[in-house]
Amino acid sequence: MFLPPKRSLAALAVPLVSLSAAPAAATPASSDAAVHAAPRVATLVDVRAAHQPGLDRVVFEFRGPLPARRGAGYVSRLIADGSGRTVPVAGDAILGLRFGGATGHDNGGRPTYGPARETFALPGVIQVVNSGDFEAELTFGIGLTRKSSYRVYTLTRPSRVVVDIKTPYRTVPVRTYFLDSRAYAAGRRPYTAAVSRPVTPPSTARGALQRLFAGPTQAEYAKGLRFVASGATGVRSVVVRDGVAHVRLTGSLRSGGSSFTVADEITPTLKRLPGIRWVKIYDAGGRTERPKGHSDSVPESLEP
């Protein structure tokens, strides 16, 4: 395991030493001493990321002290603390982080740092996802374009844990198309809006769909952009042959009776790439309505 073992708050407590032979009953003074002796817990108040020359930088800012313990390392999958379930993260590599002696919620259980899942349009960092916030233990996963060297260090005033991830590779911009919920509600076509994403060649088609399934950034979400998954959980494969992109999805696809589905996002995203004129989308069982020929196609489950 790449992270240090969890320790309870009891293991971190500072023992109190009696200064006199006073009775066992607590006095106000001894109660105050106990409060001051208890370890302070860092509270996460912000998660942000930006590109710097040669690297992507992710910053975790805390109110109060720095987390008492910090650990980082690549993991094959992100595991939710407590349930043990896999937490989905967009990217071909996942950098796991653990902060001990830290919390990400207030006394009412409300998050103190923003969304538990946030998408970024950076060369390396695709998503930052929370996977646990329990008993003063915070865990996160950073979904990356590819595995790369990284450095973790701390800063103070305010308290910050900084993760610098190297990006020693070339990227090219692609356009990904999300549902424009405001245009759709008004019945104003087109129902999609394009945003720019960096991907690493030569797998530009796969990279474009990976970014699509990561969803919009917070700024794009505020403008009304949404990712409609239609039950799809990801992309199993993308094969481009003779001008046709064959896209096999995972999950249980369903239109839900809607005229707008994930196909309306995948198709324009791929058709903007060189060499792709038609898009055939397959369900998890490998089914599509028109598997042969030069034409677009969707599985029957995505029909309204």
C-alpha cells in the first residue's frame, strides 16, 4: 500500500499530566487544558489546479494547520473509504492522495471545499475526485492523461499541500461537444456547445472521448453545459477504419425516451477530427443498427 496506515485520533491525542493531587472531578481549568491539548484538525477549504511551464499543479488549501500525515502514490483504481467500492475517475493513470488529521466538511456535514468531483481542462490533470472523508482522514484521486513523475510539498500562510505533476509530452487541441441545457430548454438549436480540450496524439479520438466523459469544468457547468451519459459508463474501444469511427461503450445504454442522447455528443466530437466522416456507436454487447457501410449508426437502445 502506498499510503501510511490509518491511525485513530486517540493515537494522536496528547496525554494530560496532573499538576496536583486534586480530586478526580474535572475543574474548569483542567477542562480548558484538555481542549488546548487536543490535536487541531486541518479543514480543506479549496481544491484548484492550473498549468505551469512543464507541469500541472494541484493545490489543496486548508484552514488551520497542515494535515498531520500526507501520502501519495499511483493506484490501479480508486477505492471509497468505508464501502470499498471503486470510485470512477477519468484518465489512464490515477494518483492517490491521503491526508491524515484533516477533514473536508463542517459540523453540519456540508463540504467545505467545493464539489467532490471536479474536471479540469489541463494537459495532464483530467479530474480530481474525493473518495473518503471520515474520522479525520481525507482521500482523493487525481485522474491523469498518463502516468508521470510528481512532487508533493507543503506551503504555509495559508496551509497548502501542493502536487506538481510533470507534463513532458505534446498535446493538441480538440473540440468536445456537451449539451447546452439552456438552448435545449428554449428549443433553440444547436443543442450542443463545443469546448476545447488538450489530448495527446496519436490517439486523439480516444482522448477526445475520455475528456467528453469527464464532463464539463465548473465554469462550463455554470454556463449550462451538461454531459448526458444515457447510461454509458465509459468507452471500451475506438477504432477508426475507412473514414468510420467504431465506438464501443460500456454500461447499460438507454435513451429514456429523450431525443437527445450521448450519441449527440459523441458524433460531433469525433467528426471534427481528421479522417472521420461517419460514427457508429455500439452498446456493451457490440450491437448497433447499421454496422456496415458508410453511415452513422446507434444501438436501438438509444432511439427515443
